[in-house]
Amino acid sequence: QLQAFGGGLVQPGGSLRLSCAATGRIFDINVMGWYRQGPGKQRAWVTYITNGGNTDYTDSVKGRFTISRDGAKNTVYLQMNSLKPEDTAIYYCTAGRTLGDVLGARGYWGQGTQVTVSS
């Protein structure tokens, strides 16, 4: 299973760091990533990272969010800087064997962690 941590309430312009660890019977994880679901919105892809360190981000977070990974621990991190109210969402981590698993939302999922950006 995947367990995500690090959400909370932060003021606009602030920072948060999310983490997500894969534990238990999860095998062949080559790609990990994050999605988010804002109020009244559908779950949407945010970023991914491959075993080889390749990353990509949705346009709205480029330059502000950074994904990293500890492969030995099957843990993924999301450093979020310059947060905006529109970043408010439940953030879900995901993991899969292939990039298609992650981008197609077909991999493993964590329980989600709430991020609220508000003054």
C-alpha cells in the first residue's frame, strides 16, 4: 500500500513537503507520481518520476513543485513552493510498473492528504 503524509494548512506563498512510502506487497515499482483533486474538480495528474530520474509536471506547477524519489525506500516526495489558493486539493500518490500505469491512473494509490492554501 501507499501512505502519504505532509499535508496541512499553509498561507499563500508558503511551502509544504509531501511524502509517500510504498510498503507491503507492492512490487515492480518503476514510476511514482502525484495527482490532486480540488474542490468540485476531477482528480488530475500533477507530476511523475521514473526510476531513471525522468520527471514531468503539469503546467500549472512547473517551477514551483519538485518531485524526488528514494528508490531504495520506494518513497516519493513532493516539495511544493510558492503555493497558491488554487493548489488547494487532496493530493494522492500513485505508483506503477510503467509510465502508462501512472498517467493512465491504473497503478497503486495512496489514501490522499489534504493541502489547503489560505490566508
